[in-house]
Amino acid sequence: METTTLALPTAPAFDTPLAPAALRLVDAYWRAANYLSVGQMYLYDNPLLREPLTLAHIKPLLLGHWGTTPGQNFIYTHLNRAIRKYDLDMIYVCGPGHGGPAVVAGTYLEGTYSEVYPHISEDENGLRKLFRQFSFPGGISSHAGPQTPGSIHEGGELGYSLSHAFGAVFDNPELIVACVVGDGEAETGPLATAWHGNKFLNPATDGAVLPILHLNGYKISNPTVLARITPEELDQLLRGYGWTPYYVEGHEPALMHQAMAAALDEAVENILAIQHNAQAQTESIRPRWPLIVLRSPKGWTGPKEVDGLPNEGSFRAHQVPLVVSAEAPPAHLAQLEAWLRSYRPEELFDEAGRLLPELAELAPLGNRRMGANPHANGGLLLQPLHLPDFADYAVAVPAPGTVEASDTGTVGKFLRDVVARNSAPRSFRIFGPDETLSNKLGSVFEATSRQWDAETAAHDEFLAPAGSVVEMLSEHQCEGWLEGYLLTGRHGLFNSYEAFIHIVDSMFNQHAKWLKTTLEIPWRRNIASLNYLLTSTVWRQDHNGFTHQDPGFMDHVVNKKASIVRVYLPPDANCLLSVMDHCLRSRHYVNVIVAAKHPAPQWLSMDAAIKHCTQGIGIWPWASSDAGQEPDAVLACCGDVPTLETLAAVSILREHLPELKIRVVNVVDLLRLQRSTEHPHGLADADYDALFTRDKPVIFAFHGYPWLVHRLTYNRPNNTHLHVRGYKEEGTITTAFDMTVLNELDRFHLAMDVLDRVPQLGNQGAHLKQYLKDKLVAHKQYIYRHGQDMPEIRDWQWTAGVTE
Amino acid sequence: METTTLALPTAPAFDTPLAPAALRLVDAYWRAANYLSVGQMYLYDNPLLREPLTLAHIKPLLLGHWGTTPGQNFIYTHLNRAIRKYDLDMIYVCGPGHGGPAVVAGTYLEGTYSEVYPHISEDENGLRKLFRQFSFPGGISSHAGPQTPGSIHEGGELGYSLSHAFGAVFDNPELIVACVVGDGEAETGPLATAWHGNKFLNPATDGAVLPILHLNGYKISNPTVLARITPEELDQLLRGYGWTPYYVEGHEPALMHQAMAAALDEAVENILAIQHNAQAQTESIRPRWPLIVLRSPKGWTGPKEVDGLPNEGSFRAHQVPLVVSAEAPPAHLAQLEAWLRSYRPEELFDEAGRLLPELAELAPLGNRRMGANPHANGGLLLQPLHLPDFADYAVAVPAPGTVEASDTGTVGKFLRDVVARNSAPRSFRIFGPDETLSNKLGSVFEATSRQWDAETAAHDEFLAPAGSVVEMLSEHQCEGWLEGYLLTGRHGLFNSYEAFIHIVDSMFNQHAKWLKTTLEIPWRRNIASLNYLLTSTVWRQDHNGFTHQDPGFMDHVVNKKASIVRVYLPPDANCLLSVMDHCLRSRHYVNVIVAAKHPAPQWLSMDAAIKHCTQGIGIWPWASSDAGQEPDAVLACCGDVPTLETLAAVSILREHLPELKIRVVNVVDLLRLQRSTEHPHGLADADYDALFTRDKPVIFAFHGYPWLVHRLTYNRPNNTHLHVRGYKEEGTITTAFDMTVLNELDRFHLAMDVLDRVPQLGNQGAHLKQYLKDKLVAHKQYIYRHGQDMPEIRDWQWTAGVTE
């Protein structure tokens, strides 16, 4: 794509688009929002100041964040005006999430709040409840959280607003997301690179993001970086990011209203022109989308001074500017009353406490109201995916271990057709940090391309202005975009190297909290699950070594609410197909799928895989030698490499100790290990015992850190006989097999573990143990000399049992 | 600070600073580095091509990343020239970490590699070993990792190079870090905001970072964003970030050498001028530091085409460009030989295989060599901190529970004096995302300021051009800066809200891996520990609610190597003092300290605290009623709020059931819970049993997710009687006490847990249980009405036992 500036104006707007009457109404609406915001922070009673303010009207604990709130009220009010003027389909993302009072006020004034929460009615009684519930036990939090109508973004943890906004507008060409970015948030890494989202946005098939960078100058107690560089630098930075900034700067309300209205009109008209041009033109161009910089005082319209120190326009306005309590200076009460009355509530609300009709008219109607826009309650819009039959992609497995295939390569073909069947309109996207090919999902490029709206060159591959795959080397963007896409009612998948998914640990936390909370909110509809496909795993880092080895994302995930999280480790391609299909159909979960990408032996036919994945855990009779009896030892495995090594260990044991009764248990659905009282997928103790016995040694070969299995099973009866092998943070660049040796998860160690725990083996066991030790020595000698594994490792094939 | 451009030149340099002879030598040196790099990827033998290349000379597995390597060789060569010309004290940070072959080649050519690894000698035999060890089992990884002399940055996970570079130069005014930033890495969030580090750098007291943005155009299979925006946009972006870019663009070696030498000369001279001016001037200014943009082909000088597809200058040059093996087209072998011979090794190495003296002379001497610079092996420079006696800051605690204090507020005074005593030269810094005041560490501002080199305004607080506290609203920067500071031999502390430390989970992973690996490298010296002080914890989120509640960083940390990680939860201020002192003295660990900031009851005198923290875990006899006998139940607690609730539960039980024998165990050092075979701090089973008994019920009130305690104790004899209460992901904005109720960690639930597990209590127990249930109902009714806790909760004081 070429870049063009589309001849957008670049100077600040000096128009005065608001006639005096309109100006008066806009200002009144803003005052109403500010009044409601201060009311939420302070008032326990007397919501309309119908009587003189006393301490009895003040909440016992004053909480909330005032600093960002009046600026956001200003923005919300002006967006309402623009929505009406241009009939926009717009939602609001509140980056400075602590500005909850603003979004609550905005949605209350437009009527959506009372529709969703009828007890918060549009009268004095409703106002009292509205105020009282804020930051009050049993009430609502101080963020634009899940409880807030119109919100898809909480903002408790800063950095993700712009990523969410871009995710929301992908494939929503009619939607504009007005995204308020705080200048504190703008210092975070994720936000700093999120500006580049404009290189991945197609003006013809996606919607638009209108960022509003809110420079109020301060964080908790520090100034912000972007407010303390020269205007020239700021302008260079934003243009360098590819945007056209419009500046609205000042503090005098009348001038600011005119400037904001003018800037917003220009920005909206430019967005519409860009989209019109893009849809009309055959050749696509990357526009420099508009962006608004609002530089207004922190705590704007709040107390100028408190106790002799400046407040409005300073960091001291960040939270509650004025402490009002029995212990605080008595003058504070009067100062608060003056502050509240400065908004002239008597000019805003009628006798009953309802917003005056002439003001209420300023809000958009119906679903055009930002609090009622269905995009912000994506479950309302969610349609099931059109899924092909995953069994059609099965690898033919005539007998266990007889064929090799790439698990992700196989599921890639399935995903290719998922992409194809859900492309008109597009409702399924795959996100990743430039690893889709590396992760062997390249088949998807038979059906789609990577969406890329920056410049292209002659020999680029699989790039197009619109496509179902989006790749940027920022896990934060991949996660944020996918979350925004899901939250607005679509489907998707994040494919990532296993180790680096920790980069988004904290984003996952916030999304899991969002899912947990929205489950408890009746008017919120369930959305599609967030699906992670983690590959290039700890065990296969031949190129990359120790830095690329961390299977701990599972540990992180299982700390979140059991109703939300699911973890799968399919041992082969057919199981991966079954699991992927299940996850794409599921709702309101986080599904973590850990799978292999390198060609590897296949174990289960499609029918067997479906049965195994449906159970999530099960005995593999063809690999076992206990013939349905109580075994001498259980060899359990979870993950592709542990399964391979377990089967190799079993074949050694069965060859050398044919009378030993071994049971092989494979785990696909990790949370089956937990008790049924702890997780919906958990096994009842009796079912667990039926698999693992109550007192026989269990050698568990696990894909991840071994302690995770102990954490899940500590209260199982057979806990004391459970011995788990897994990754114990030993690694380097070496062969896949040597990695298992370094961590004692290899076939030889597993077999020795059995010998150590089955007492009756006597001399036979001792001889075998020496044989295994010799093997380990031979292995080391061989790879240090040859740089690859011994032929017996490379050529090993399962032969011990061939009947399913 | 004002901003100035210092009249730096902004146009590309067209000088030709290299005379023909110098040009010839620089090019030869670069060819030598490229030759060594290709050799590392391919050659098992025949390192100097003294015989025709055959498949027997090729490694069995070809691994490595060629794409970035020749550009880095080019940079390293030119930096050598600049170091000699200007006698610079410079180290090299290799952002595109996969370019390990370049740094290995560079350090080998300058002689440091063979000094550190004498078996990799400067002769043909050494070359053979150098080549063979690369990406070979038992050898070295493909990154500029800990094994690489001169490296403080691995680059396996991308995004942190520039943060590390800034951290390294803080308080090192003589040091320049040349930091190569790949254009892939530049897309990550952490890197995108790291450019703003220049607003936190003082040119008079810190060193300089010279970023070299290496635009080679491609990632694994995608183009890069910064290579596909217009030159105008790129220039705006870099200037907007506050830098002055110099461009070196092209591919023809002779022209590129001249351009690079000219740009580097100008950049270095500007850095020296900026520093000279800053040190000479009384008024400080924020300079626009120079930055070099090197736009060169990916895989520069490599094969132009492979199998008919373009290679040099395309994404196909990312890893091994040319597969040479028995299975590959035979022509590839000849193509590789031609490629290797294109560097004319016979003109570079003498008969013995040693670099020709005229080339070796180009490298700097002694510690000026980037591979030998002691800043890159910071333990060499590390000096112990000057620490005041922490006991001097003790809170006087005449009896348990009789006084209140803020734990972090208390340690803040200690830290103030640590700052003061280590300020000339400054060797201790506190990093945080604008939370130092919020975390009640404000006392430090009596001794220092927040370093801030952007503009200031009239009412700013605690900002200065140089100071020991550095705050930017990016946990990534805080972590990266601190790591860079520690890796170059200094000391520091990261203070953060507990929940948001997950933002740096992945950075912690990489640092822990670095520490683990360097422990195994004899020439690497131990560095100061990375200390986290986590506060504003899950239990006290009165303002912030659910999004700010996540105690899971501990879970994440304990997956790393036991030799590296330590976790402390001091229950009061005196314990926090003792723990902090211990952590600041420790070496080569990651210490996680979780502590309270709100005023809360104090339990231990300083003497008792020292004893308790030294043991790390212990019985509190003054709180217990078992009088040294076997108790009926053990109440264990870990963390400030769990300790408070446990003691409150104990006082209820002791009041109502005076004959019940209760033992209170408090845990400061979390890893004492683990077996001594698992962690150096772990208790032997006998010692554990002496505290927890082998068969009595243990009610464990834990600060974090309860499963972490189970994960640490699953193999303890008394495991089946262990009942852990902790955070189970229930939360909102509410009182601190109500948070414990929501998660059933409150005094009433804890007391009920005891009643449920001590069978002999009969009717007395049943009555007490009903009483406790009634209390819980009363609590809910009260807070929903009053917005705060019942007076009996607010006013509760420990009185049950007062003798230590």
C-alpha cells in the first residue's frame, strides 16, 4: 500500500460550529455529567442538593478518581453530539479506566443505565442509589467495568485500550470506536506500539478507530511524558505513528466546546471520507487517520485549591480532591457544596430529579446510544461459526505409532476451511506474532492472507489489504486485538510460541476477570472463548534453547476461576482436531491448547481420538499390559513428548519385564486431574482412583512444570504414590530427546522410576536399571560427538502393542 | 528541563572519512566476522577451507539465524573503529539476540573469546571448535547469551534491549551502550516505549545510549512495520521520540563503510559534546541524542538466490539460507563453498589460522574491547551497599498488637538512608511505575528525587535532573532498567502494585534464566539480587477492586530454579525491615517481598522479628495456647492480612473454648514450606512436622492463591490434614475485611474451619459455630448499609496473649 495524507487539514480548528443555543445545551449536558460524577464520589444522600449539605449526606469512605473524569464527560458529551449529527454507529473505550464515574454518568444521562438497572431510576430516588452504589460495598467499582453499559474495556490495568479498539473494528466497517487514551496509559509498552494498529486496518472492510489522546498532564503523582515534551515533538510522534492530529487545548469551557465540536466534526468527516474513498477506489491506500489531542486540566472544573495547594490542573486532583469528613477541616464541606452547586443542578434536573427534556434530547436514540450499542455486548451479535467436520481432516492411523504427521500442520488444514467458511462476512480471525508459518499453520494461506496495510514489496508472501490472519511482532497487540474482536461478538484464535505467551499473562488475567464477572451480570451475553494454540513448545527448541523454554502459562491460567479456564494437551493430530473443534464451539472460556508442530508419531485413529478427547483422560489399553487387572504401576502422560517417552519406556519395560503389569493413562484435558468439587471438568475421586489406583506407583510424565500436577492432585487418595516428571528448568540448544534427558523425562529415566517403585522385581530389575544407565551414558557420548541422537532413538517405533 | 536540539546535523552524512587503506582493512575485518559467522552455522570441519568443501565438513543439523548477523558484524566492526578513535568505554547490546554468531565472531576476532575460553584458541584448531560448538549439543546457543563475553542481554525474547541499555548507563557517565534494535523487536510494546528513556537520562551524571535501529526489513516471514512506512514517517517518529536520526542506507560495502564511519563519528562527537556541555553548564537541558538507522539487506552478502527464489534482502534469509545435506540439491554445497570463499579467508587468517596482525590491530585494546569491558560482567564491579542498621528503624512494639504502623512506611525510612548512603557515587536505585508515594515509601524523597529530564512545571514534586528514584508508567521499563542497572554491577529495588507485576512475568523469566545460567559460568561474577517489593496487595484494594487483585506472581516465580528464587511475606514492619536488609545484602537471587502499606497492628519487637525472620517460619508462643504440648489444631498464617485474621480467630477460639490447645505458626519465608531436597530454604520433614504436627488439623491462612501452599507441601506427611484458605478470585470494591469474607479467609471462617476439624468439641463447638455464622450475617447487613465494617471489626485488638 502506498501512503497518502488525503489532504487532511493539519492545523487546529478555529471554527465555532456551535450556535449559542447549542453551546448552552452542550455545556449544560456536560455540567450534568460532572455533577453526577462528583455526586458518585461524595453523596450518600441529598442527591439534588435540595437541602443544605451536611456531613450526614457524605459517604463514610470517599473513593474514586476525579482527575480524568471531567475530561471524559466532555468527550462523551461531544461524541453524543457527533453521533446525532452524523448518525454514527459508535462505541466508547475508556482507556483511563478509573474514569468510571464519567461513563456511568454518560450512560445514565442517555437513559441506558436505568434500562439495564431499573432500580437506578431517572428520578431523585434513582440518583440517590446511583450515587450511593459507587465504590460502595455491594455496589459498583470505580472503573468502566463489565457492569457499565457500553463498555468492552475495564481499564483497571492500563495499556490495552487502543488494542481493544482496533480489535472491535476489524470486520465491522460501520463501527467507529472512540478510544480515550490517557497520557499515563500512553507510557505503557502495549499502548506505545498500539498506535501502529493503523498499518493493519483496511479502510474498506474494517471500521475506524478515533483515538482521543487525553493529555491531562499527570499520573498519580508524576507528570506524564507526553505532556512534558515540546508540542513539536508530540506532533512529530503522532504523525510518525501515521496519524493526523487535531489539537483541542485549553480550559475555558465555551472556547473548548467550540474547539472540540470543530475538531470532532473534522475528524468524523475525514473518517467518512477515507472510508468512502477506500470503498469506491480499486487501489487501496493507507490513510493517515485522524486523531484528537485533548489537552485539558486534570480535575477540570474541580476545586482550584485545597488547603492552600493547587488542585485543578495538578496531580492532586488524581483521586478524591477534597476530603470531607468529621476529621477533615470543616471548610471542606462548604467547599464541596460550592463545587457541586457550581454545576447548577437546579438548571439540569426537573422537580422529580429527571434530566430536563431539552438536555435529554442531546443524546442519541436507541442503539445509537453508546451505552446501548450492541457491539459493546458482543454476545448479542454472536453467531456460531460455520465449522467443517473436523473428522474429514483426520490422519489415517492404521495402528498406533505407524505414521508420522505434524499435529499443528494437520489442524492447519481444518483452520484453513474454518477461515474460508467464515469469511463473508468475516467473523473468524487468527492472530499471532509472525509465527503462523513457523507454527505449521501455513495451510490457512490457501484460503486467506495476512492483513497488511503498510507498503508491500515484490517478493512478499501472503499479504493483502484484508485477510483473516493478523500478525504483528507484539503479543500484546495480538491479545488485545483478539479480545476486542471477541468482545464485539466474533471468533478467533491466538497462535504463539509457548514460552512467550507469558508476555500477555497480565492481559489474560484481566480478560479472565472480565469473563468471570460478566457471567454474573444478567444482561451481558456470553461471548466466544479466547482460544490459545501454544506450540513451538519447551521440548522442541532445537534452534532457540533455554530462553524459549517455559511451559508455565498453564500454571498461571489455572489460578483463575474454574468456571472460565480449560487446558488441553492433545497427544496427536487427531486429538488436536477434536479439541480444536470443541474449543471453537465453546463459549465464555479461556481455552489453552498446547500442541506439537514437528512431525511425530500418531497414536489414535479419529474415532479413538474423539472418544479419548470426550473423556479427556483415559487408559490406553493397547499400550498397557495390565489386561484390565490392577497394575503394578501406572505410567501416565500428558503432552506429546511425554506421551512419546512414556510409550518408549513402556516398550522397554514390556520387552525386558514381560510379566510386569503396566497401565498407560493419557491426559488430554488437564483439569480432569482436579477434584470434581474444584473444577467442572474434575473427576470424582472414585473415577480418578479407577484410573490411577489408590496405592500403586504412578509415574506421571508431564509436559509442563511437574508441580502443576501435584497442585491439581494434592488431595487425591493416591497422592503419596504419585511421582511426576516434567520440565524442571534445565535446557539449552540440543536435540529434542536430550532435552528430555536433561529434565529426566526421557524413556530411560521413566523406566528407572518404575523399577525404583515396584519392589518385587529383584535382580531382573537391577539388571535392567544398569542397562538403562548405560543407555544414558551412551546417549551423551553420541550426541556430543555427532550433534544428533543415536539411531536407536531416531528410529524408535512403537511395536509393543498394536491393537486398540 | 528545556528541550534543545544543540544544533545537531540532521542530514545523512556524505563524508568519506575512511582513507583507502583504512577502508580496505575495515572491510576485511567485516569479511572475517562474516566468514566466522557462516562457519559457525555450517562447518563441522575444514574451518579455513584448506581443502575443497565436502558434505563431511558440514554439520549434521544446520541451525542459526543468518538474517541479522552480517549487519551486526558491520556494526560491531565500525564500533571497534570508533572506540579506538575516541577511546570510548563502550558495550554492545544485541537486541536481535539470534545474531549470536555476530557477537561470538566479534569477540573472537578481538581476542576476548579465547581469553575466556582458552580451548577456543586463535588458530585453526580453535576455529574448528568455535564453529562446531555453535548450536550443537553441549555447545553454545544461537543468542548473544550469558556465555558470550561482553553480553548483558540475551535477546531470545525480544523487546528489552533498549531498557537494558538505559539501565546500564544510569550513573555510569563514562559508559556508552551501543544498542542494536532490530526492526522486528521495534514492534514490541516494551521497545516501543523504551525510546522515551531519553526523558529519564541525565547527560551530566549518566552515560549515553546510542541506539542503532537495524532495518533489515523482515521478521520470520513478514515485513517489518518500520521498514514499510515512508521515510518521512520514520523520521517523524524517531524525532517525535526525541532523537536525532542519522541514516546509513544501502548495500554496496564501500559506500556503506564510508557512510557508517561518518555517521558514527558524528554520533559519537555529538554524544561527547552533549555530555561536555551538560557537565560544564549549570542549567540542564534535555538533548536530542543521536540515533543511527542502518537500513541494509537482510542476510547481507549471503546468497542472492536459492533455488530460484530471492534470498539476500528477503525474509528467506532469516535462518539458514541454504540447506546443505545429503538430501538437499548437490549444487547447494558448491553454493555454500562459493559463499564462504567470497569472504576470501586466505586474505584474513595466517597459516596457523590466526587473524592477520594488520586486522587484529583494528580491535580496541584490553578492557576497551567490548567483549572484555567489565561493565558487561557487572559482578566484577559490584561493591556492597553501605547499609544503616535496620534495627534503628524499628517500630517499638511493647506487646503484640498494641501499636499500629505502616509496614512499607517504616521500611521507607530505612530505604531513605540506603539511598543517602549510596549516592556518591550512586549505586542504588528504586524503580517503579509512579507508585513510590502510593506505596508509602515517600520518605525516600527526603533524601533524593525522581529523576526526570523532561520539562517541569511550577508545582511538580520531587523531580530533579538526577535522583535515585526512577518512575515511568511502564512496568516493562522499570524492570528492564533495573535489570540493566544490576547487570552492570549496581543495586536496586522495584516497587510495584502486586497485581500488575504480572506485566513483567516474561521479563522475570528471562532474568531468572540469565541468573541460573551465569551461576554455571565460571568467569561470570555474581550480581546483586533483583528485589521486588510488592504492595497494594490483593486484600487492600478499597479503591480499585477486582482488576487490582492478583497475588499469583509468587506462583510464577517458584517455577524457576530453586537456587535463584526467594519469596518473603513479612507480617509486620519489623519483619519487613529484617527481610529488606537481608535481600539488599543477598546476591544473584530474585527476591519477592510481599508487604502491607496500610497502617496495621504490629506483632513483633525488633529482636523477636530478627529471630523470626532468621528462622523464616516459627511458632508464635504468645498467640498459642498449646503450652508446648501437642496442639488440637495448628493455625498457620502467611502474609499480613491472613496473620491478622488468624490472630482474631485465635482470640475468638481462646475466649470461647479456653481449653482448646491451639498453635499459631507464622511463615515469613515461603519456601521454608518446601522440602529441603527441593529448595535450599526448605525444612527437613522432621522440622516441618515439629511445627505442623504429623496428624493434627492445620488451618493455613495464606496471602495468595491457596493452591500454592498445596504445591509446596503436597509431599509433607501431614498433607492430608492441611486446609488452606487464600484468595480464590473473588473480589470487588469493598472493605479489607469484607474481602476476606468473600474469600472465606476471615476470622469467622477460620474459626469455623477449626471447629469442623476438631471432633471432640461437641455442643460447645456447635454453639460457637452458630455464633460465628450469625456474625457473618451481621457483617453483611452492616457493610451494605454503612459502607464500612462493624465497629467490632474496626476496633478489634489482640488481647488473648501478651507475653512473648
